[in-house]
Amino acid sequence: MPTILIIEDEPELVKVLRSYLEQAGYDVLTAYRGDSGLSNWEHKRPDLVILDLNLPGMDGLDVAREIRRKADTPIIMLTARVEEADRLIGLEIGADDYITKPYSPREVVARVRAVLRRAGAAPPAPSVLRIADLEIDLDAHIVKISGRSVDLTPTEFNLLTALAGQPGRAFSRLQLSEAALGTAYEGYDRTIDAHIKNLRAKIEDNPKHPRYIETVFGVGYRFNRDAGLAGQTG
């Protein structure tokens, strides 16, 4: 499982990016200053660095120069700067990609996958998840229970894949809202609960005693790692 280091001084951006990357199957490290981020990189040697240019303690370009002086760790730069000169400097230093704010977290995850693939470090992404009698075709967006197709809404499918992709991990309602809806907003608790109720009605034999999607009281939901994980095929 590749490790991603985020060096970014805006906590909310870090929170959202971390959530998306963890849902995509990556380990995530974070730092809010350039100097501490460089130290984190030196000690942890992550597989990829997401690096903001405007950082306290040490400028992002200087961090990139130091990383590139010592190793070829892939770097994706984030910046609010729009000047072409800044972009060219970053790429000349050795950045592998460059994303201008504001950006979509989904786009960042896609860029991470692409850069890691080029670097030979991308994890093999399964095209089908099989858990006991449940089968999820990620490419075709088809879900089957004991060979029977189940019609899910796009939101229900996104919730199911987020949970089933990491069995045993407890997701907060905020994290599930970001995974399924692409954003979090006032009232997401009730919205996610309603979607989970509908999803359970479609995939569980007994929704009141769910086999797959468990409630984690005070937190949110998780996929039961003991539901009978049959493996993943790609």
C-alpha cells in the first residue's frame, strides 16, 4: 500500500485530501509546514509527496529542491498561484505534476494514481470485489447478491464501494458523505443514515441485523471484515 505525504498548511484541505486518499487505499502522512514536511519525508520516505508551494517554515519550491537533490520521489505540487513562471519553475525542479487551486479532491486522487503508475508504484486496482455472496463490479457499476443483480443508485453504489473497499475500517458520516456525494454539507448525518438504510434493504437478508454494513455507535459505519471476504480479482 503506497504511502502519500501531504505537505499543506490549510487543515481543511488536508482533512479532505486525506479522507479521499485513504478511501482510495493509500496510507497518508501529513505536515503543515515546509520544514517539518521535509523532515517527515526524510524519516518516512513516502512513495509520493503532495506539496503546496506557499508554506510556513520553508517554501514549497525549496522543499522540492531538497527532495529532488536526494531522491526521485514523485512530487505533485499544489498552488493558488496562476503565473506560468511558477508552474515552469516547479516542473523544472522536478515536480511530476502540478495542480492549481481550487481543485477537485477526486482529481487529485486520479493524478496520484497516474503519477504512481508512471513511477511503477501504483497498487493493482481490483475490478471486482467479492465478499461472501456479495459481488461488486467496480468498472461496470454492477452489484450482485448470490448471482442476482441488485439495482443501486449512484450514491448507494459509492457508499458500498467505499465501505467494502476497506473492510473493518470505521467511516464517519462526514467521510461517507465526501465519498458518496463529493462534498459534506449541513444535514449530512440524516442523509447518510437514509442512504445506508436503503442500501441495507437491498443487500442484507435481514436489514435489522445486518451482515455486511455495521453501525459503529458514536462514529458511523463499517463493512464487516468477517462477512466472508472471498478475495479480489482484477
